[in-house]
Amino acid sequence: MIPGRAEAAQQWQEQGYAIVDGLIPEADIDAAADDIARLYGGDTFDNYNQAKGFGDGSPEGKQFRASQFDGMRGFPFAGCPTLNALYVHPNLVAFARAALQDDDVRIYQAAAWGKWAGEINYEQPLHQDGNHSLLPPRMEPGFWHLETFLYLSDVDEDCAPPRLVPNPEATVPYNELYEHEIAATAKRGSLLAYRSDVWHRGSDFGRDDASRFVAVVAFRPASAEWFGYDAFPRLGGSGHWIEFVAGKTPDDLALFGIPRPGHLYWNAASVEAMGAKYPGLDMQPWIDALR
Ligand SMILES: O=C(O)CCC(=O)C(=O)O
């Protein structure tokens, strides 16, 4: 574990959030700049968050507005291999394992989120996320989940930083919570990790030439099947998914529920069929484990 990351993981466990400065080298983020430009350069709106139906309400004040989610796109992204690879970056996965105290973790949500200063009012009320599970939260090893924003651009005070209230266990009346919130500002490559029982919200831009890009990545222990958001198996016939899988390792793919080599699912026929389905995937680890 990179120095300082263990402390950040512990802070997430105990205070409900951590800002992990420089988790991923800026050079790795900058290498994805063309992919981000490509992703948002065309009309790729896909109603990722299924939010379009609930409208925008008043343009004033703190509220959820459908337009706040217009810049969300579901992973993986066509023609964006460097951006896609960030979602399985070893530093990100190592942090998720440390925070969840589990070596076998799954990604259950992956998306990109762009926001631009201007017409949309991004101010939200403080809220907790109840839409990742049908169960009430139990924030303990084995039963918890980890929500993260990997910053793909520098997020300063004027760049619509997420705001949150540390220490979810503290008993503060709702209307006083705003007095305790902090702005999660950080440079690109940093990670905001938060628990769903932490009060948090989106905020608006403070200057009109600003934008903000994050990778939204949520993890769960492999055994905590009750968490979910994206249904990656829907991508089984998708060319974007085949493109992403090329060159990935068994550990990368296990994050999305693809059984590791040696799993009972694998026999000579299923290994061969997997190789045919994903021409860019090195099947050798799966072949070796058959012997
Ligand atoms: O984008 C952000 O800064 C936070 C958004 C958020 O909390 C939400 O949409 O539930």
C-alpha cells in the first residue's frame, strides 16, 4: 500500500469519507484527456441515471434537478481505452480493497460525470444515498460499500466540489448539518471516497468558465450481493465491452464478476468460447488453470 493510503482507508472507515490526494499520478489522468474530450465532444447522452423523467423544478435553491445528471455516461466508453483503464487502475483497486478490508471486491457502478458552469444549477440538498441497496446500511466489514469520485480535472472551491459532513454517527439536526459541511476540493488524480450514510451533496460553480469531470466508481465486497447500480451483464453483446476487455487481466475482469482462472465455471469448452468472444483477451491464465 502506498504510504498514507492506509490512513485514508481508516479515515473512510471511521469518519465516513477521505480525500486521497494524488491516488493516481496526474500523468495517468492527463493521458486520458483526449478520451474525455472525445466522450463529451459528441452527442452521447444516454439518460444514464434515468433522471430525465423527474424534471428540473425551480431554477433557484438546493434541489435535485434532472439536468444535473445530463453529463453522466455509463462505462465503458467507445474509443476511450485510456479513460476506461482508469476504472481498474491498480492504485484505485488497492485503495478499495484496503477500505473494504477485503481482497475480493466488485465494481457495481462505473460512470463518467461532466459538469459545466452555465445553465444548470447543480446545487443539491444534503442527502444520503439510499439507491445502491434494498437494505438499510450496515457500515461494517463485509457489509459495507464504497462510493468514490476519481477526479479527472482539478476541483477547486469554484469548480462545483462535492460537499459533505464528516462523521456520519454525529447527531446533528438536519437543518444544522449545512454548518458542518466541507468542500471536497482536490487536484486531478485524487479520490473522494465516501460512505453512503455520509450527508453529502452536489454544489454549483463559482465562476462561469469552469467545468468538472469525475469518474464515478463504486465498490462492494464480492460477497455483499445486495449492492447494485449498473448491470454489466447487459453489455455481454456490446462492442464497447469487447474493446475494454482487450489486454485486461483476470483480476481486472473479476472486478466485474468474471470468474478467475480455476473457477468451476471454466472447462475446455467455456475457455475456448471465451477466447472466441473476446479476441483481445489473453486466455493463457485460464488455459493454465485447466491443467
Ligand atoms: O456531483 C456531486 O458533487 C455530488 C452528487 C450527488 O451527491 C448526487 O447526485 O447524489
